[in-house]
Amino acid sequence: MSLDERAPAVARTVYPPVPARRQSPSPARAVVVIAPLSLTIALGLWGIRRKNTMWGDESVTYQLAHRDLSQIWHTAQHIDLVHALYYAVMREIFGLFGGGLLTLRLPSVLAMSVAASGVGLLALRLAGPRAGLLAGLVFPLLPQVQKYAQEGRSYAMVCALVTWATYVLVVSVPHRARWRWAVYGSTMLLACLLHEFAVLTLVAHGVTLVVSRVPRPVLRAWSVAAAGVVAGLLPLAICSAGQSEQVSWIGGPVRLRYFLVVAVLGVVCARAPLGVRGPVRLSVLAVPILVLPGLLLLSASLVKPLFVDRYVLYSNIGIALLLGAWMDHFHRRQRSSRNVWIAVVAVLAALVPPSLSLRTPESRSDDVTAIGAAVRKEGRPGDGLLYLSGRHRILTAANPEDTRLLTDLALAQDPVSSNTLAGVELPAQDIAARMLEFDRIVAVRAAGVHSSTDPREEAKTSTLRRHFREYGTTHVNGARVTVYVRDHDPSPKAGPGPNSPGASGGSMR
């Protein structure tokens, strides 16, 4: 063989072709970003008001985000420290755009839209443009994503930050630039400060890198970044551990079925040859994100119940990547596109009922708007108002007009001045004494709540049982509102008796 004949072979050896993933045209990248973002915004705006209703957790956000930063900080010393940063962010957003219902939920819509674009780019990099587009479009269609895209809580923001931290991780593996790892660590730390359980993503990322057998310098750089995230989160974790009473309501796994279904579905999809580009394969990235955070929470629940589906909302990144890549693989194997379109139409049809249901007030565990309206309807000016228990005062706090004409019988110090969520209540004997000053009491009891052994709660229930009779009950989503009247008075008139010390009907609110 002559030298001229060998030259091309040498040239091919010295200058290898550029990997296909670097040749993704910019129009395809733009579509992968814009289409999921637009679909997520459209779905997020659809029915975003939920008939102008709000549920309990959103009510807490609404109330605290209307306080000063100093008040938010002082309140966080007692409760909800894990959400303090989110409340501070929402306080600034309220200051800029007003504190209405749309302003409460729009940040979540936008955050989930950014997450959808990130999912699309991840799949594009790991499996190609079509897989990227499909994954990005699947993500906002997932019922859990649709639900929390319309909630005034931190979970959508956490999901967006985890998505983009994952994207930076994938990009950083071949490049190894320090600034990329700094961006990765900063993004993950911000996600963890918004919600502590985002730290479970680090475990998933670590497993991905180990299984991918990345070079030691890459693993070392990730370890340094992960250690920085844990160190930055540690003070918050230690302080918030003293507020573990906040999760005492979790009696067992909350909405576990969804996690189990998508985990099994994702593992099945991962059996196909999905995304073989680059040093990190799509399935090796997606399966740990989908499965590990939830499994870790379930394992921890053996000691203390902690599993709630929204705590690992970001695991939907994994199922969206796997479904998008699997549909791309299925499409490539089908000679006719008819089966593909039939499958798409069937999936969309199956998603219509849950999508409609999620935009109703009944889709949440309670409806503080309906509870407040029931109190206003059943109460009369001068009636007593009683919460069973006192921590459920937040159920009517979103709209003070609902309770303005009633006297809160147990309240000693209101929530704002006491830097608490539900205020400070009087001693048990004082609560009982005040109750006996009134002939009508409107009592608010949250659904599914068992009788408390707290002396204050025992004083409320025993006084009602001994001296009052039930006049009528209104059942609303998440609570029941009951009117009690004194046994000695057949006509349920409002306010304290004419000869009682509380005849003036003064309010402590």
C-alpha cells in the first residue's frame, strides 16, 4: 500500500468525527425549549384560580408572605423554618406584583415551565432532538406536575432547580470546568434551602456517576460540590430538626400509589436501549432520580413517617425522560406511524379526567375559602368563635372579614404579634370561663382530626359537651362548622347573655 493510500486512514484516526449530540441544530434546540415551556404555561394558566379557592398550605404561604421579613424570620424560629426562604421570596414577589391569588400561584407555573424546558434539553443531549421534545412535552402532562404547578408552595421551584442542576451535572462530566461544578453546587444548595429533601437528589446523582464509571477527577469534583451542598444545608437541618412536630400529621405514606406506578413504569421503559450518547446514558441518569429519593424517604419512614409525594416531586424528571426516550425508540421501530398516533390519542384521553379534576376545589384536602364562607354564613355578630384545635385557626385566617364580627374565645395573642401561625391561646380555665359567657358559639373542626390531650382542647370539648347542645353543622371540604347553643336558652340568639360579664361583646381579635 502506498503512502498516499494510507494517508486518509491516518487522518481519520487523528481527527475523529464530532459526536452526533454536538450537531443538534439550533432550531431543534429552540423547539425543545419553547414547546414544553409554552405547553406548561398553558396548562398552568388553565383553571389556575380553582374557582377562587385556596387550601390550607397555600393559606399559610399567603399569610406569611404578607408579613415583614423580620416577622417571617421570627416566626420561623417557632415553626416552618424549612419554608422560610420560600416565604421571603414570595414576600418580595407580593411586594412587586400585589398579593392576590394569581400572584400566589404564577411563580409555580413559571418555575414548572422552566423545569419542562430543562427536561427537554436533558433528553435532547442524552437521546436526541425527538426524544427531547417528547420528554419535555410529557413532563407538564403528568398529573402530579399539573397539580403542583398551580400551588403557592415551594415544590415547583425546587423541581426547576433540581432539573437544571441535573443538566449542569450532565454537561460538566465531559468538560470538567470548575465553574460548572460551582454552578451545580450553588443550584443544588438553593434547591435544598427551599426544601431540605431536595438533598436526596445528591444520592441519585452520585449513583449515576458511579454506574457511568466517570473518570476519577470528575467523581472528585462532584464529591467536593456535594460536600459543599451538605455543609451549607447542615445548619438549617439541625435547627429545623427541633420543629419535627410539623410532620407529626404524617401517619403513613401519603399518596404512595402514584410513586409506585411511575417507578415501575420507568423501570420497564429503561429496559429498552434508550439514549446511548455520551458518557452518561439517559436510563442511568433517569432511573436513580425517579426511584432513589422516594425509596430513601420510605426507608426513613420505618423510623418516623416522612413520605409525602410532593416532597419528591422532582422525581417526575426521571419518568418524563424515560417516557420521552421510550416513545422515540418506539417510533423508530414502527414502520407505520398509525400505531404511534393511536397510542398518543389514548394517553391524552386518559389524562383528561384527572386534568379536569385537579382544577376543582375538591382536588385538595381542604378548602379554606369554603370554610371561611361557612363561618361567615353560620355566625352572627357577637357570636363566640372556637377552633378545635387552636392550630387550625389558619383555616379562616386568609380572609379576616369572615370572622371579623365574631369573638375568638381562646385567643390571647394574634398570630402576627406573636410571630406564630395560629396565635397564642389562653389557659384552659380562662377558655372555659369565656365560653360560658356566650349563648352561641361557632366551632371549627378540621376533618379527620382526633381529640387532643392538650388541656386547652380538653377544656373546649368538655365545656361544649356539658353546657351546650349542637344546633346545626355545615360540612365543607376539609372541615365542619358547627353552631352550639346554651342548653338553658332554646332560642339561639347571638352574643353573650344580658347578665353575663361579656355582654359588651368585645372582640380580642
